[in-house]
Amino acid sequence: MTDALVIQDLRVRYGRREVVSGVSLEIGAGRTLGLVGESGSGKSTIAQAAVGLTPIHSGDIRVHGTSAVGRGRQATAARRRIQMVFQDPFSSLDPQMSIGDSIAEGLKATGRTLSRTARRDRIAELLRQVELDPGRADERPRSFSGGQRQRITIARALAGEPEILVADEVTSALDVSVQSTVLNLLRRLQGELGLTMLFISHNLAVVRYISDDIAVMRGGVIVERGETVALLDNPVEPYTRELLTAIPVLGRELDLDRV
């Protein structure tokens, strides 16, 4: 299997404090890697580094073999193949912009210039992909529910025509009743578009549902990794077992006597 995203010995520092310490991860093309851990473990820092929002101290991030680190033309092109969906759909959309204009911002990542008609048609297509009415493209975010806003941010990410989608706690700000809708949408889009996904969450029930593989992070390092079902059913590391007892899995706490 070809690896779509490879993170090699990644180190990120904020001042003198190292928040990501030599992390290496690989995600096979078309697969989803769930990255889990408690708050402050470094999960979101890895997400931000992958899309170029956080500078790295050392290491490499490669997209289908091409480094996405640095300012060169090839690195910039590689970064464009990764798009991110942020945690909070309320703050990640400009309240003064129509949702169509917000999605159009994502079109810039393709590097192509579209005519007004082509731009409008592409926005409509993206809204249909995320199951929203294209006729509402001129409305502002306040007209939409939290789940609908998150679908708009997904459409904006897809506008860049990514091969890799980084989803950072994309359901944590949503009601439980809405989370499944967003997760099912992501699974459908992944199948239809052949996306590779780095899915970051503290919710192991969500990770179990959507991820093929899982990596557990603590204090800036990966402490355990494996196929999702196998790892969650038979964790080796004590920290992973602690996470399983602390976080509801499929509506209940996992009984360690069963693992």
C-alpha cells in the first residue's frame, strides 16, 4: 500500500518547550488514521504542522513522497494537497461573508482562476456534496445550525481538491445527535473522492467508528499504534487503558476485565 502522508521524526517547539517530540506516522492512501490523546498531548499541533499553520523545528512531512516543508514551489504544491477542517464551525467561518464566498476562499488552493459562472457552479456542486441547498449560497453563517456550519467548512476544505483531509476535533462542538450526521458524511465523501484522512479526536467512540488505524499520543510522543478495533479491544499501554476507562465508548465505559 502506498503511503499518502508520511510524518518523519517531527519536532515542534513553542519557545523552549517541545510539544511534539520526534513523532513519526504514516497513513496509507484512502485510509483514516485516528490520532487520540488527552488535551495538550500535541494532537492539534501535528494537524497544524501538516497544513503549514505551525512551523516545525525539525523533521519532515511528505505527501506521496514530496516534502511539504519549506517555501519552495514543490513544497507549496504538496501542502495544497492537504486541507483542514477545524474544530469550531462557529469561529472558523467569517460571519460577514456569505457561505458561498467562504467556500470560494477554498477554491484558491487549486491555483486555478475560474470564471464567475464556473465559480458559481463549483460552489453549488460542493454544497450538494455536503447535502446543503445550493440556493442558500448567498446566506450568512448565522442562518445555519452548528451541524450545517460544519458541513460548510467541509465543503470549503473540499474546494481545494485535497488528497488528504485533516479533521481536527470536528464533532466536539456539536450535539451528539448531530455528530453521526457529520461522521457519515465524512465516510461517504472519503469513499466517493478517495480521500486519505488524519482524524483527530479525544472521543474514542468516534475514532472507533471512523478510523482504520489509531495512534495514541501522550506528552508529545506516540505511545501506541495499531489497527483501530484490535488496539481498542486489546490495548497494551497503561495510558491507553486509562483513556478507555475515562472516555465513554459506544455509550458505556469499557470494562478492563474484558480486555
